[in-house]
Amino acid sequence: MTRKKRMQLWLLLLGLLLLLGAGWAGWDYLEYRSALDTTREWAQLAPFPASTKNLKVDTRGGMFTREFRVEFDAPPADVEAWLAASPGIPGAVMTRTGKSRHYQITPGGGAAFAELTFDEGTGHVRVRVYWS
């Protein structure tokens, strides 16, 4: 094989690897967006506040179960407005521990479980939903 052909082969291989990497990153983003949308649907939540920071999404489960855990920080006043706009919150069972509120939400979208915890002091929110 000539040097030119080897170089062309390496460039082709490098191009394919770059495409594969871009496709993988795109798939991760779609999965991330899907997890956020599903979490909102299952917990009957309004769109997350525009001031949301430190958004984390954790996906668990397999073919027969699926669980999403979403955490974020936002100014407490923004979280209060978001909770007021969320359809699942008025019917939820709320318990309080210090400055932390825990909502046991009637799940939507066919989910089996939905809960939300809001720390009024820090503005930290944790949402957990699952289907099985």
C-alpha cells in the first residue's frame, strides 16, 4: 500500500471516529432532554424556572423499569412561583422538616411514583419519579 493510500485510509478512519463521537454526544443530549421532559410529565410539573442552575439528571433502570432523578438550584422565590404553576402540586401531600418541604405527588403519564423536595433556605430542588 502506498503512503498516500495509507494517509487517505487514516483520514477516513479519523473522520468516521469524529462522526461517531458527534452522534454519541447528540444521543446523550436527546436522552437528557427526554429525561427532563418525562420527569416533568410524571411529576406534573411546569417548565423549570429560567433561573435554574446546576441542573443534574440521573437516569436509572432498564427495560422494565425507569427512574429519573433531577436536581437543580434556583432562587427560592422562583421555585415558589414554579411550584404554584405546577399542576401536580396542589393535590400533593406536603410534609415539612425545618425549612425543607417534601411533596408526595400523584404521578401522571402512567408513572408509579413522583416526589419533590424543596429546601426553602437554599432553593435546592430534588425530583424523583419512576415507572415499573
